Amino acid sequence: MSSSRTRFAPSPTGYFHVGGARTALFSWLYARQHGGTFVLRLEDTDRERSTQASIDIILEGMSWLGLDWDEGPIYQSQNLPDHVAKAAQLLATGAAYRCYATPAESGAAREAAKAAGNPSWKYTGPDCVIALDEQARRAAQGAPSVVRFRVPRSTGPVQFRDLVYGDQAIDPNELDDFVLLRTDGSPLYMLSVVCDDLLSQISHVIRGQDHLSNTPKQVLLYQALGAPVPQFAHLPLIMAAGGEKMSKRKHGDAVSVTTYRDRGVLPAAMVNFIALLGWSPASEGETREIFTRAELIERFNLERINRSNAKFTFDQHDARKWTDPKAQAINAEYVRTTPLDELLPHLRPVLLAAGLWQDEFDGAQRDWFRATLELIRERFWTLLDFADQGRAYLSDEFPYDPKAVQKNLLKEPRLAALLPQLADRVAGLTAYSADTVEEALRALAEESGVGAGALINGLRTAVTGQAVGPGAFVLCEAVGRERVVARLRGAPAVMASAGA
RNA sequence: GGCCCCAUAGUCCAGUGGUUAGGACGCGGGCCUUUCAAGCCUGAGGCACGGGUUCAAUUCCCGUUGGGGCUACCA
């Protein structure tokens, strides 16, 4: 089956939609599984809205997701001459005809029919709106015309099998004699997709279900062109929480792939999550939901794609719910478990951007750095957490979370005196380790009569600026004696400035 | 409006003509702990409705309702 050829054909008119990303992923998975070819095509023929910036965003997004293409990017605009030629061919064979009715006239006919109780009126033939002789007169005057496809209406329903939605049979009378070429001679989408897919010899058209209703027209076009009809597989749509189609304008950044990269999501996590939207790898009682790219390629199949739309739940006004909670959970899983060697290439840019990267992390401090990452990532959710929650572990410049200071330092005023005392004891330890720090702290707690818990939490906040994190003593090991001592000594100042 | 598609917890997915209808996320409770957006245990929560077919329907058929898509000289 090395002849499988799939494509992803977005129109570069803005951001890279997560729904598009899933369509791209499924097409890519199919091609990879079958040793086929994955083609990237940019449908840039909407000159008003297509931009280079958008093209770049899509290309970057695809690369980020690891969806490499074998051919392309093909620019639809460059194939326009072919589309026009194909229209000419259809005209020549009689499968299409010139139509001199104006948009206003056909629109009026539609309205009139509707008013007369025929809501499903279609443009069904050359003379259905303007008499042929009148059209001939206009032609003689050199009036503008469009090219319409002549829908075959006497050969029964248009049939095709959708690999997801099953057998389809559409009454051709539900189809307009749709326009192929505009008045200015430029091709319309319906013609262009077919021509481009033909040009690329696409064997499996995998795309959103929003194209299902237009597929009969395309099937007719393939047939009129004497070309083989590809296999179709339409994917259920991904809707916003409210049930409507997701758009960045209405639903914000969670709709855009770029956002996920910028918010510290790992591409493998994104791919994993998105793969599970509308498809299931379930087999022999499989309940696992974390899959590597290789596993996805191995298990993917069009047969297990379901037919109902999925909903993306998120709340753009709630920071915790910036995207679907399950997407976040899957990403957390990846952040916590991806082998460091794989994680680092994604983490390094984040640390660099935050001014936290040190070349020693790759040299003298390598072991410490890696051990520290392992320690702190245990409860991280995104790559960005390394740069904020993890900041105090990698740098001496870090902020104190006001709530943590309030809860763990200010509530126990005696800490202002005790923490520096603890610093002295820690400084004097013969051996520095989580255990010895703990001993020292518990001894101080006992002697001073302050609860060990208060001291422990005070230590955590004084050393990391946070209220949560790894165990307070192991944390001290990661941060190092020198820094721990210095930060404990600085605690009174932190308390004073926060209390003031 | 017309045509087409869809319907298992709040969400994403499994599943079956007879099941205690399963998993994940989220949510509640408990345990652990110095903390928790960590870990472990545990709980609540679902087959949209109405007709059929059948000994038996969540499952098959029809309808209703609900949701979605398409319906351009946009892509």
C-alpha cells in the first residue's frame, strides 16, 4: 500500500487551528502507517485573506508538531492555470457550460422560488433562470459569463463511500449547477481542490466533516474529468465548550496551535491529546491513553474514528482552564516523565528566554542540573513551570509568592529570628544533606517550642519563594548549602518588606 | 427553510441483543506528608425522549427532541 497519498490543505488566512492540526495529524498518521506520502498544500487563493505570516505560522506549527511532509508546500495559487484548463476541458466535453445569468438574477430566482413555496430551489440547467436566446444575445454583446458545472440529473444519486461516515447517496437535484469559473475567469474552490488533489494523485482525502456535504459535487467533478475518485474520510468536528465552532475571535487563544507551544506544552503531548479527539486506539481492552508517536502510527486506523463531534472544554477567563483540562493533564504527564534527553531540547529555549540558562548546566553542573530537574518536575504541568515555580532552584533571582510569604512566614513572627538561627546551624553542619538539615531543624523546633511544621514551611518559602514544591529537605539538597544559608538569613528582610 | 450528519456521566473515549455499562480528565471524600495542581485509596455521576422488533433493548428499526455541517461568482 505504498501508493497511499494523503494531504493537508489549510488556507493560510490566520492562525493554525487545533482542528486543523488534528486533521493534519490524522492524514500524517495514515500516510506514515502505510508507508505513503504526505503532501502539504497551502490553499492561498483567497488573495484578500491569505498572508505570508499565516503561511509561516502553519509551517512552524507543523514542524513543531513533528508532522513532516514529503511533498510541498504546494501553493494552490500556482496551479491556477491547470484549474482553468480543466474547466476548459469540461466546457469542451459538455460537462460544463457558460452561463450569462448575473448573481442578482440567480439570487432573485432563488428568492422567488422560496417565496413560492419551493425552499430547495437549485440552479438546474442553462436556461433555468435566463432563457437561452437571451443568453445568446448577451454573449454576442460580449457580456461577462461564468462557467457552471452541468450536474447530471438523470443518472441517479451521486454515490460514494466515506471511510468514516459510510455509504452516501445524494439526489443530484439537491445540487446546484455550481460555478466553476467566476466572471473574471478565476477558478472556485470546488474546482481547485479536485484539480489539486488530482495533480498530487491524492488517494485518501482526509478532512473535516464540514466538507462532507460538498463531496458529492467533487465526486461528480472527478467523474466528469474522467479521473479516479479518491477515498474520502471525513473527521468529526472539534467544537467549543458552548457547542459552536471554535474560532479564535470568539474563543481566544486555546484555538491556536501556537498558543500551546508558547504556553509550554510539549508537542508529543499535544499530538497525543489531539489524536484521542474523535479516535480511539482501543483494542483488546486497552485503557491506556498515553501513546508515543510510534505507537500512534502503528495503531491508527480510519475505522475507529467516531462520527460525533467533540467538545473542547476550556474557559478563557480562568487561568487554570486556559485549555481543555485533559490536555493539561496529558501534558503534565509528559512534562514529568519524558526522558530528560528528549525534554531538554524543548526546555532549553524556555530557560534561555527566561534568562535562566547557564552553559554549566551542560558542563560542570550537568549532574546537579539534571537531578534538580527530575526533582522539581514531579509536580509541574508545563515547560513554563520550570521558569517560574522552578526559578529559585536555578537562579538567585526569584520572586517570593505573596501568598506563600503570608501563609508560611508572616503567620509565625518568631520565624524572623529562628530562620537565621537555622541558617547558622545549617552552616555549621559537618555533613550537609536532607537528613542533617532535617535533624538540625527538628532540634531547633524542639528547643524553641515552635512547631516543626511551621519551621519547615518557613524554610520552604524562604528558600524557594513558594508554598508548594518538593519535600523541604530534599529541596535543600538541590538548592545547595550556600544558597540555603543565605536565603534563610535573608528571611527577616523578606518578612519585613512583605509585612510593611 | 431544504439536504446531510450526529446522540453512552460535566468533558474525551470504550462497550454489549441478557454486563455490577468500563477507562481517562474533572469533581467530592479519605490516607500520607512539612506543603500540593504530587502520590495512594475511595465516592458521586451516564445509555436524550417516545414508539416499535424481540423472551429480552443502552445495543436493531421508526419518529421526536437536541446538537452540528452544508446550502455563495469564500476557502
